[in-house]
Amino acid sequence: MAPASDATGADAPLLPPHHHHEVGRPRKPASVAGAVFNVSTSIIGAGIMSIPATLKVLGVVPAFVMIVLIAVVVDVSVEFLLRFTYSGESRTYAALMRESFGRLGSVAVQICVMITNLGCLIMYLIIIGDVLSGTGPDHLGVLQEWFGTHWWNLRAVALVFVVVFVMLPLVLFRRVESLWLSSAVSVFLAIVFVGICSVMAITALVKGETRTPRIVPQLDNGVSFFNLFTAIPVIVTAFTFHFNVHAIGVELGKPEEMITAVKISLVLCAGIYFAIGIFGYLLFGESTMDDILVNFDQSTSSSGISSLLNDIVRLSYALHLMLVFPLLNFSLRTNIDEFLFANKKPILALNNKRFVVLTLALLVLAYVLAIVIPSIWYLFQFMGSTSAVCLAFIFPGAVVLRDKHGISTGKDRIIAGIMIILAVITSTIAISTNIYKMVV
């Protein structure tokens, strides 16, 4: 079913068959391979760095079970979104929620996308800044280790260079499919990151230098038990890509191909997550940090890792995040446009002034907040317990239970109900535990 002719918002960047800069040249259709790369890149962002810490908290076996379980539930929730989307006239997440719950539903989705994506973009810039310029005299960045501390490799200056010369050209693309190549490179860099860690862990294992991993969680008291729930939002956030499902799926054109692309991507990403989790945990054991990149800092690494490998690991991951940035910015920009200019014509992709102003404003905002905000961990847990869990589980489940088009089966309703209940319970416990820890 084709998108409505007057579609706006998240459909805006999905250019019509003949773009005004390409008169007479049909748009090249999106491919399943391109969709796999874009979905995988949407999934593998900052979450990969925190997976080893979740293994430290949960233990190897429970963490593996949680990664597989969340991947399966995410697959089900995406299938729900696509099935109900193509049963109606909506072609965006917000429009789908508007069909089911009116204006309140669409606003809820838009706010959650804004919180989740802007938070992730800020986190990406913070991490890139940590890699390039460090976090202080005790944790130097790669540029400072190589050249010493100068004005041009300070955090604010280094991030300006990255934003202007790397990210700006990528965020100016007006179609998701145009980002398939940068997404492919991003996925490759994530695999390189995992590959290096695996080689290092296996080498350390042969030499008898690895730490013994905890198979099951260590429960000393009630607080330790509730701490298990703080790790779950991290995995949820790591698998949340629902804000890009419609943008990628509509360009692909066939819902069954999008479902195939999602399944391939989830298997690939789950494998990458568990691999980096187990190898990172083997390398650093109980000293595994919330951000595993800190473990590769030369000043804190005690595993005999060479300087060259330290730098390769950190730089490959930083470059990976630079290439993930445009995809999250894409859906953030379109949801803000849909929120602020719901009935504005022409669509965003064809309105140069609105497109450029909104793009530059978001880049500047993310940059400023990345300089102001010093840490990412609580931001990560907050998103995983609130906006991300709404986008991934609560909203898709609510659409199924509302059943505006009368297509839900009894099995669908049971799964949707369980999905919502578990999401609310785990998020409530995670938020309460974090508040308790901050107060105490």
C-alpha cells in the first residue's frame, strides 16, 4: 500500500519517485541488504560498550538469556508495528499511534523519539570526545597521547572538527537508503571492534591471564538483587531501533522484506553483543567498567594490552559512532518536524530552508549538551527505563490491544499484554533502584 499523497513528518525525507534535483531519473529502489545495514547500525550504537558491564552484573548465562529474549521480543514488537501500519493508511510511527489513540498517541511517540535519539546523539559525542580528548589528566585521549595537550585537541575543538567535517555531510542526506554505505562501514567497524577484543581475550586465555567470569549473579543482599533490574534497561536501549522502522521500511516498500531484514539484523547484532560481552568480561573481569572503552585507557589498563591495540580499539569504536549518528539524527529530525510542522507544505525533504535550519540546530544542540554533560551512564539507564522501553515494547503492545483495524488474534493480545506488564515492572524497579542508590 503506497503512502498517502499528503504524508508529512517521518515520511518527509522519503523522496517521491522523481526528486526535483533528479528530473526524469527514477529513484533507485531500496534493497534488503541496505535495510539490513541501516537496521543493524540503528541497533549497534553506544549500547555495545555497556554490554560487558551487564555480564558482570547479571552473570554470563542470565545475560545471554536476556540478550536472546529481548531480541526475540523486539522482533515480535517490530512485526506488530509493520502489520498494523500496513493495515491502515499511516506510514510513520507517530501516525500509527494517532490512528489508534488520537493526537495524544502521536505526541507520546514523538516525545519519546526526541528523548531517546537526542540522548543517544549526546552520548555519542561525549564518547567520541572521551576517545579523542580524554576526560582529564588521568585519562588522556588518543590525540593527547600522540601529540601532547594543545588547544586544537581539547574536547570542544576536537568535537567541532568531527561535527563539521564528518557528521554534517552525512546528516544532509535526505533518504535513509543513501546512508547504506556508511552503515555498512559502521557495522564492519563494530565487527572489527569485537574481533580485536576476541583475539585479545583468547590470547590472554591461552596465557592464563584472563579473569574468571561470573556464570550467575552474586546476590549478597536485597539491593544486589534489585541491581539486576538496572542492567535490563541497558540491553533494552541497545536493541531499540523502532524509531527508524518506518523510515527504512517505507523506502524498502515491501513489509515482508523489512521483516526479513529485521530478523537478519537482530541475529547479527545479538551475536555481536554477546561476543563483545563475553570477551570484554574475560579480559577485565570484575574491573570491567560501565564504559568498556575506559578499560582500554592506557592509564587504567592492567592487562598488558599494547598501546597500538588500545588506540585501534578506541578509534574504531569512535568512528563507528560517527557513522551511527546520521541514522538517529534522521528520525529525530523528522519527528521534530512532524511535531512542530504537522501540516506544513512542502514536505521536509523538499523544503531546503526548513531542512537545513533544523539539521544545523540539532547538530549545535547536541554539541553544546555533549560539552556540558560530563557522564553518560545515568542518561543511558534513564532512557532504557522510560522512552526506549515505551518505543520498543509499551507502544507496540498498546497498538495491538487497541486493535483499531480488528486484526489482533488472541495470541497477539496475550503477548502484547505480557510485553507491557514486564516492561512496566522492570522499568519501575530499575528507576526506583537508581533513585535509591542516588539518595543513599
